[in-house]
Amino acid sequence: MKKWYFTFGSDPGFPYQNTYLIVMADTKREAIEKFRAKFPDRHENTANCAFWYSEEQWHGSRNEAFYDDPAEIIE
């Protein structure tokens, strides 16, 4: 399985604020489905997070340096 990183801004409607979580999944589609199963869309067809990244995109990005430990890991 791969790690998919879902980030959150300061919006109080997000499940978490100013942090990220990791979803373990084989594909981006599977990761988004797992995320949505736990945190349903607030607005139709819009995942309830700021952004999502593959593990490759995450590593070396400023996000990796900015955030500490993930708020949660969804397996």
C-alpha cells in the first residue's frame, strides 16, 4: 500500500485544522474513497480537505517540512 497525504487549513468545517492525515491505499481513488467514508463531503463532489498528495509529491515538498506528525492514519 502507498501513503496518501490529506491536508487541512484553518476552516473549522474541516475534520482537523492546520494539520494532515495519512490514508493507506493502493490508488488515489481508493484513498479518496476511504477518506470520504470517514469524513463525508460537506459540499457535493468536494472532499472535506484542502489538498491531497501522493507520497512522491509529499516528500521534498514544503508541507513535509512544515507539518509535524499526522493527526491520524486511516488504513
